[in-house]
Amino acid sequence: MRLPFIAAAIFAAVPSFAQDTAWVDDARKVAGSVPPKLLTVLKTEIDKGGPEGAIEVCRDKAPAMAKAASEETGWAIRRVSLRNRNPKAVPDAWERAALEDFDRRAAAGETAMTLEKAEVVSDNGKQVRRYMRALPTQELCLGCHGPVDKMKPAVVEKLKALYPDDKGTGYSVGQIRGAMTIRKAM
């Protein structure tokens, strides 16, 4: 007689679980919406004036795009990296742990494009939904994020001028350069 009760309890919990994870699908869409737009703007700028012109796109337009997406979606959106170029892109402890995990998983053979983390965490006594998606380095990125000795001198000079503490070089295609990180209070 207990079996129907247990089965009913399990099935009653399924819609709740599905509802609790629906936010992850939303987070994936939001985190996945900014990078393609940024790549389009970067490609246009690189085609116009080379990679040195694209540096300002990443510096100025990318944060503006993230801010616009944040206002539109209600998620706080930003980019972070273990080897940041922008001083504002330093990861917090949760983000650092996720990025280090992404690096371990990529080294073990997982595809960088599929690496993500989603978790509800407590932040100052409030529940917060957190999501991160890895940003692997693409061929387009190498003009400003690749090995310094392979960059145009104008790019190196501009990076030194704009980012004296730059750590965002030396990447190769496929390496995890950072992540889109988003959060929303519950």
C-alpha cells in the first residue's frame, strides 16, 4: 500500500524539479546571446581597420552590449577571465572555481564550447542563480589575444597603452579565454 504513496510523491516532485531548472535554459539563452553579436561587431571592425581597431570594441562596446542585455533580460551579465585584460574582468571566488574547472575539463578532452556551470548559491543570505559559459578562443581573437610575438606591432603598442597590466595574451585557438557569467537574485 505504501508504493502508490511513494510513486505519487515522486511524480509530485518532478514538476517542481523541472520548474526549478527552467532558469538554466533561460540563462543559457541569455549567456549565448551576447558573444555572437560581439563577434559580428569585432569582425566588421577588423575588416575596416585591422585588429588594433577592434581593441576598443572589446573595451567599450562589449560592456555596453552586456549592459543592454542585462537591462533587457534582468540578468547581471559580464565577462571574466583568469588572465584578464580588463581590470573589471577579475572573477569572484565562484567564477574563479568555475573557470579553473573549465580548464581542467578542457584539458581532459571536453569541448570548450560546451563547458558551463549553473548553481543556486547563497549570497549575503539571499538565494542567487549563477550561470557561466566558457568562451573559447577563436581564430578571430588571436590578433589581440594570441602570442605577442605574432601580433602586429600596432596591436601590441595599443594594448600596452590601454592595458598596462594586460594578462590576456598568449592564447591559441580553442583555449578557454574566459567566460560569460550571469546572475539573478531569486
